[in-house]
Amino acid sequence: MDVRIGVTQAARELAFEVDDDQRDELHGRVEAALAGAKDVLWVIDRKGREVAIPSAKIAYVELGTSDERRIGFGG
């Protein structure tokens, strides 16, 4: 699943992929972070890297699918 997180006062968004089965768990952790229950939102991507985002700096979160988007002449 594709995840995009906008961070205030940052020129670029954070974009990474997580396993599709993490969708509900991640959704709950995002809600808790935005509600102020957690100071830091921790996300582990498909490659095992841990990403920490301060909850107060989260501008938006987009949880998408991992469907490939093809552009150009790719088959």
C-alpha cells in the first residue's frame, strides 16, 4: 500500500510503501497521532526502515493502494 504524509514546513511529502495488511493498524495509529494521544507516529515500510513523524507536524496522510501506475510505453 502506498502511503504519503505531508509535513508542515517541509517542501516534499514523505512517500513509502507498507504491507497491505497493515492498513487498519496504520489507520488507527494515524488517528491516535492526530488526536494527540501519541507524540510521534512510527511507520515501518516494506524494506524494514522505520520512519518517525512528529504528530504536531503532520499536515495530511494519504493511504492508497499499491496498484502500479504505468506511464508511457510500458507493457
